[in-house]
Amino acid sequence: MFAIEVKELKRNIGKSALVNSLFSGLQERYKLKMEGICIMKLFWTKMFDYRGKMNRKDFWLGNIVNAILILVLFYIGSYLLGFVGGYSGAEEATFEAFSFLLFLLLFAVYFLAYLSAGVRRLRDAGFHPTWILATFVPILNIVLIVFFCLPTKEK
């Protein structure tokens, strides 16, 4: 009697709305995880590609995740060098200089990827790609951020 109920329960589990909703929830989480990896891959593999377009979501997620990643890598590098973790016997100025150079290197690589992503995002929003030069003008940075936030312009 008990074995029959277990078999019936197993057969009905596949039909259960709760189980199906849980399964679809797992699929959505997996999809989002894979989508995040694809966004990062898109951001970095097209580092020197100024053609094409990039939507808002890909642009902002790529930039935010990369900014956090750079800060974490900088902190870990500084800690390993002794700058954040404490004084390890050598001159403190040497650690500060090396840590600053590490940060500059990480930022330069990120900035190159940002420029190409920015050009693609501007093109997607319907603006001329030369607006990316506003990055170097302090007040125009605000206009550029607004342009990056605008939706895709359909032609």
C-alpha cells in the first residue's frame, strides 16, 4: 500500500505547479548567471572594437562589475604588497608607489574597454560616437552619463 502511494507521489511531482515553478526559478537563476558571464565576456572581448552597438543593460552591468572588480584587485594587490595590511619592513613610499602603479595599470586597461563600450553605447542611443570625447571634459561628463542612460533608439 505504502509503495503504491510513493509511486503515485513521484508521478504527480512532475505535474505539480509548485515543482514546476521552482524548476523555472532555477532556470531563471542559471540564465541570469550565464547572462552575466556573457556580458563580461562581451565587455572585454570587444575591448578594441568600436563598431556595432551595446544596450543599456550590458553597458551598465559591465561597467559596474568591472569597477568593483578593479577595486577588489587593487585592494588585494595592495594588501599583498603590505600597503594596506601593514608595514612589512621596507620603505613605505615604495609600497605606496607600487600600489599606485598597480591601480593605474588596472584603471588604464579598464578605461580602454570603457571607451569602446561607450562608443558602442552612444551609437545604440542614437548619438554620434565622438561624444565619447566628453569623457575628458569635466562638465560634459554629466551629459555623457545622461546619454548612456537613454534607451535604445530604434531607426
